[in-house]
Amino acid sequence: MRETFEDADPELVLMESERAQLGRVGEERAREFATARACARAALSDIGHPPVPLLRGEHGHPDWPHGVVGSLTHCRGYRAAAVAPAAQWRAVGIDAEPHEPLPEGVLSFIASPEESALVAQLMAARRGIHWDTVLFSAKESIYKAWFAFTGERLGFGDARVVIDGSRRTFAARILAAPSTGQGRRLPRRDDGVSGRIGVSRGLVLTAVSIGWGRSSSEPPAFRDERAS
């Protein structure tokens, strides 16, 4: 995994096909797009993969090279990419959010009654962390990984998340119906969805992995490292 708190220069980072796909956008969007791809190429290099263009797929998701699974995230002042060999991992998903409370009404929209109760317990027991935003970010990471593997979108109610506040981890049970898209879905008896939580430098960071077996279910770790 590679992450950065500083933006790269699009003129120096983007490949020709990426520039063409990006088109005419504002400076902030161009830097966001370029820096995420700088992170991705650095992460690909870490696993021995040559630099390649990283274009958006039909639904806006990254189109990773054959044999690679990965995920991008960006929010205010932060960009990151995680990649892994597809032979070892079904999918990975990462997400970053500002460490702030969710806007009013959002928690009730994204959370089940059980998840809302868990957030309330964590907020009372472990002050100083916005656990509502942690839950939101965890679901975003899960949904990215699910879509990358199945080609299908999840709603907020399609995953039940349990957060372990002391260990800074979470686990999820997928409630969605069997896939009818790419014909691939996760095992129902053991989804193997586990995740890590990081809270630092004004950010909530989550990462989830979906392995091919219990031995490969460790999510990517966060590192404070520049991508370029």
C-alpha cells in the first residue's frame, strides 16, 4: 500500500491515455486523479508490476492490470492505493474520510439498529473517535471490494459490520443475494471479510481484504509514506 499527504503534478505523473480520459477538469480534480495514480503505480512496483496506465472502467472504478486487485481512495489532503496479486486475494478495498462526525441523519440512513447501538456504545466507552464515521468508512471499503470482485453494487443495508474498538478492527457479514452479474460471489458460509481501522492526522482510514482462504485474510496496513 502507498499513501501520501501531498499532491503530485499531473503533467509529470499522468500517462497519455490517462490525460485523454481525464479531459478538461479543474486543477483540484486533476491533482487528485493524478496523485491517486502515482500511489497506484508505486504500489504496483512494490509487488513487481511495471508501470501501466490506470483508467476508469465502465462504472468509474479503476481498471487494474490483469492479475492484480486493488483499490484507490482520496479525501481532503490524502490519497492512497492498495494492490495485491489476484492469485492470493479476491479483492481489497480502502477508504479515507475526514475524522469528523457524520452529518445529521446520515447514521440512521447507513446503519442498522444494531450498528447504531454499537456506535453509541463505542462513543460512550472510547471518546475521541467518531465511530459513526468509522462505520461509514468501513462500509465504503467493503463495498469497493465487493464491487471489484462481483461487479455488483451493495446498498448500505447489505452488509452488517461489527467493530472491535480495542483492536481497531472490524468484520462484516454480507447479506446481499447471490450474484447475477459477473457470476462470481463470496462464499455464504464464510465471507472472509475483515478490516483494519486507523485514526490519525485528522483522518479515518479503513482497509478490507477478501482472501481465498483464512490464511490470506489480513487487510493492507496503512503507512505514512509519500508515493512519489
